[in-house]
Amino acid sequence: MNLLAEILGVGKHMCGPTSLLSLADVVDRVAEWPQGVTAVTQEADGELLYWDAPVDDVRQARVRAGAGSMLRELGIKHQIHSAYLNLNNPVLAHDWQVSVVVPPIVAQ
């Protein structure tokens, strides 16, 4: 495997057992919404990826990616943040392969 493929995790799926939590629940518990985020997805290792791409693009990429890497589908240029609910014991949402979470609308 070449270095770029290794960095992107192409061909590697480190899925652990999924939790009872949905992706929306995991994102809510992390409670991080950096400026410019349009959507959040989850990788097979439990990492939450925060995107600035149009939501429809993220949703289409999630469908194409399935259990694969979202970085491969959207590219690093659209990833603006990442997080784990628990870095030492990552939590994988039961719906991580299909869900896209959008930020809450903030009352003004």
C-alpha cells in the first residue's frame, strides 16, 4: 500500500462493535461545532469528520463510501475538524455507514 493510501485509510476498515447510540447522539455528546461546519460523518474507527462541503455533496459521498473512507470521497480539502467521543475507547454509532448529521440551527 502506498503512503497516501495508508494515510487516507484506503483499504483498511477497522470496524469495532457498534454502540446503541446513533451518529446524532454521538455528535451531540461530543458537542463540537467549529465555524463553517456543514455536516459530520463517522469513520470505521469511530473518528468524527467535520465537513465544510455542501450538505448534499456530503450525503452523496456517504452513500458512495458505505463502510469506506469519506476522505477518499470528499477529499481532505473539505475536512475542517475531527474528534472522537472517547479516544481511548472509540464509540462507533450503529448507523455510521449511512448517517450525516448537520449542525443545529442556532437561535438568533
